Amino acid sequence: MNRKFHLTQSRDFARVKSNHQTIHHSLVVMVYARNELDYSRAAIVASKKIGNAVIRNRARRRIRGCLSGLWVNIKPGWDFIFYARQRVVDAQFSEIQNAILHLLEEAGAL
């Protein structure tokens, strides 16, 4: 994903969390909200509950890899925050990709 598609500012996180809708999956939780931009942005969060820094970074990389393959299909004007859950560490890449695809379809972002 291009750097401009990353959700990085704390004020943007606060806006998404205050005006959000949430969809849960056993691997990933997605919090999303509309933005007024002509492109969508995403952030991936992995807490210390998942494991040490190596495991957290691996979880983020795997989710980011799944998103990059789907990013061209996502409609513009959305902000997403993906929270990794413990099960994402042991899941296959295809399982993560199907989970993210399901979440995006349910949100109407595809």
C-alpha cells in the first residue's frame, strides 16, 4: 500500500473511533467510518496481547499483505482500522484474506 493510504494521525483515529461502525471476525476486527477524501485509508493495530514485537509485526505484515491485494477494489472515501486478534498469528494467509474480504463486503466498501 502506498504511504498516502495509511491512516496515521491521532485526530483521524479519534474521528474514526467516535463516528465508527464495527464488524467483528474471529481473526480481525474492523472499525470504519466515511471520510471526505477521494481515496481510502487504513491502519493496522496489533496489541501486546498478541505476543512480542516479532509476532505483532508479523501479524501486521500479513494483514497489510492481504489488504494490498484487495486495495484496488475498495471504494474511495473510507477510513479503516483493523485490529488483529490472537488467532491471526496461527491462521493461514488465505484465511486472513477471506476474513478481510468478508469484513469489507459487509461494510459495503467493495
